[in-house]
Amino acid sequence: MFDVLVIGGGNAALCAALAAREHGAQRVLLLESAPRSERGGNSIHTRNIRVKHDAPMGHLTDAYPEDEFFEDLLRVTAGKTTESLARQVIRASQDCPPWMQKHGVQFQACLGGTLHLSRTNNFFLGGGKALVNAYYRSAEQLGIEVRYDSPVDELEIEKGHFKAAWIAKPNGQRERMAAKAVVIASGGFESNRDWLREAWGPAADQFLIRGCRFNMGVLLKDLIAKGAQSIGDATQGHCVAIDARAPMYDGGIVTRIDCVSLGIVVNKHAQRFYDEGEDFWPKRYAIWGRLVAQQPDQVGYSIIDAKAQGRFMPPVFPGETAYTIAELAHKIGIDVEALEKTVADYNAAVVPGRFDHAVLDNCHTEGLTPAKTHWAQRLDTPPFTAYPLRPGITFTYLGVRVNDQAQVLFDDYSPNCFAAGEIMAGNVLGQGYVAGVGMTIGTVYGRLAGEQAAKAAATISANLNHSESSKAAA
């Protein structure tokens, strides 16, 4: 029997497996549903982790104290967070970079453009794929067993106690895998179109999945069916406005449109529908997919002029360009007069100020609904560029409720069933997002769940040995 079973193959799962081994678990098995060539889940598309620090640390500049981190989180979630768990994640984040480096992860200086993250986020050298590969190498060196193409479709749980997992085999058979403790880090349900449709209705048919195709929410649904208490809203998640030409799966970060705050966004009727300059882009980019999803046909267009060029990370697909707004409207297929009026009304409402994309500047609109509160500049310098938008869902926030030991809550907290990563992120993220915090939650709770699973396995082993000794003495 394995001491610790870890279900999942991304950042949280790998952190759990490594931590379990570090804390004394002798036999650790990681089950990844994907083939080796697609291992890593959504983590392969990440590139940074948000970290608390009280002084400059490595590539991180200045300080980013606990209270500021929490205020950032509180603002984007509108208070929908469990403060004790959120602060636990924030405090523990400071210890993550050295641990990550011990397992082969390397960092680089922050990227520029619209991110404003050099003070708050540590960037992975080589991105998320390099991070995942480093962890798998470390797992192999530590003797952790990894099985690919091993989707778990059911858990055996009796009165909150984990007994075994059932693996669906390619030949249609199933294999029972018993373990003393389990860490479930199998992600959300963002790849499950039927479940998305239940939550969102027909609009879900227009969603693109930014990450992997394997996050079907099978174990999330199974846990809830077996009495695990849920937390979060099925319609909430990390949902970004991405290029409408992106692939159905695994488009990743290169399909994200990062120029929203530098221009205007309109729907198919050429109408603006939200404040493009509400706050710094890392604190608002993950709401724009949801906003686009609420528009007719779930489409939108981000429109900029020549002044914005060079100020944002260019996406993988080039935008449509034109030297007049009328020509641009014709190229993207929306009403010419309507777009001309929207741009004219916007330009007339812009109050000139000192433009500075690095701060919440005083360039704003007056007498316009919705207002643009920062970085408002007239669209008057051709060529004009438009990027088509669709909702790109990264991960969902509906999950299982846990405590500060990562134990899953049934009628009581399970003594040997733990959760980490997206499947429990709703404890911290009720809505909204701030850049890099998903990796923070996954790393902190992955390490915590692995440590606690190792301790639970040790306790079970000790109890078994004591029982056997008692029987032998009798």
C-alpha cells in the first residue's frame, strides 16, 4: 500500500508529492490523467507566482507586505474570501521561492508592458513548462512514482475517511489503488462543457478553454456526491478576454489580449460596456472574460490607436488595422456609424491629463457611461487596431471546503483526505483574481497538503503496527 496518493499532475499535485516525500512518506504515487507529453495541467501555461516579502528578495523589488497583499485580494474578490485561509496563503508565500529553487525552479526579472508586477510577482525562467519539468525531475530523484494516462474516476470514502481511488484503464477495466492518505489536486471543471452549460446556459458554448482538456471536474463532483462540503459559485472563475481566433484548448497566455486598458472595448453592436481603466491590469484582466461572456454572442473587440503600440505584450495573432474608424468597423464586421459614434462620444468625453500607465493617472472621461477612470486617451492617431475577443476560461472556483491543514470537510474534517490547487481555490477566491495568486494557492496548499498527508500516513502506520503488536501479544 502507498503511504500517500496524489491525484493530479500540475503545480499543486507536484508540490504535494514532493512535500510528502520530504516529510517522511516512503511510498508516494502521483497519478496524472494526461499522457506524458501533455503533463502538467494548466500549470504549463503559467509564468509567475505572487509573493509576500518585507524587503527586496531576488528579482522582487522593494517590499510587498502581508496587509497590502490581502487588501489587493480583498478588493478583487469584493470580500468573498476566507480571511484566515487567505492570510495563511499570503504569509506562507514568502517561503515558497527558496523551496521552489531547491527543486530546480529558476526565476527571471519581471516582464514589462501592462503588468506592473516587478514588486509583487516572481517570474519563472522558461515559464510554467520549465517549472513543471523541474518538479518532475525532482520527483524522480526522490523516488516518487508517477503514472501517466491514469485518470481517477471514483474515490472510496467511508465516513470521511479515504480508502482507495479507482483508475480508469484504457482497456475499459478499472484498477483499485489503496493508500493511507490522499491529496486531491485534480483541478476544476473548466474543460467540462456540459457542466459549464449547466452554470452559464448556452453562452458556455462560446467559451474557449485556455488550459488543458483534462480538467473535467470528475473528482470534484464525486467528492460532493460523497458528502464533501462545497464552496464557491459555479459561474465564478478565472476567465480572461482572449483572442477569438484562439484554439479550443491550450491557447495559454499568448492568446490573452493585454491592451484593454489602453483603448476601448465594444460589443458586436459597437457599444462600450465597462470601465477599461478601472484598476491596474493584473487586478482586472481576469474579469474581462466574464464581461465579454455577458455580451451578445459572447464577443467583443478591443480597439486602440497608434499611441498604444509598444505599451503591452503583443498577442500571438495580429489585430485588424485601418487608417479610419469606418474602415476598421468594416473590417471587423460591425456597424460603421455605430462605432464612429461610440468613438466620437468617447473622444469628446476624454479629459486630458498626464498619461502614465505605471500609476493610476488622471486621464479620465467625464459625462460618459460607462466612464473610463484612468488612462483615457483620445483614439485619434492612426493606424487603428482591433482585436476580436471571446471568453477564455482558465479555471473554475467551485470547489471543496478545507481548513488550514488542507483537510477536506465532510461532516467533520477528514483525517486523511486533503485538497490543494484549483479544486479548493474557492476558499480563497470567491470571485475576481489578482495575477499570480493561483500559483500561490497551489504552491502553499500543495506543500501543506503533502506534509499533512505524510503525517496522516505515519499515524495510520503507527496505529496498524500497534494493532498488529497487540494481536501478536495476545
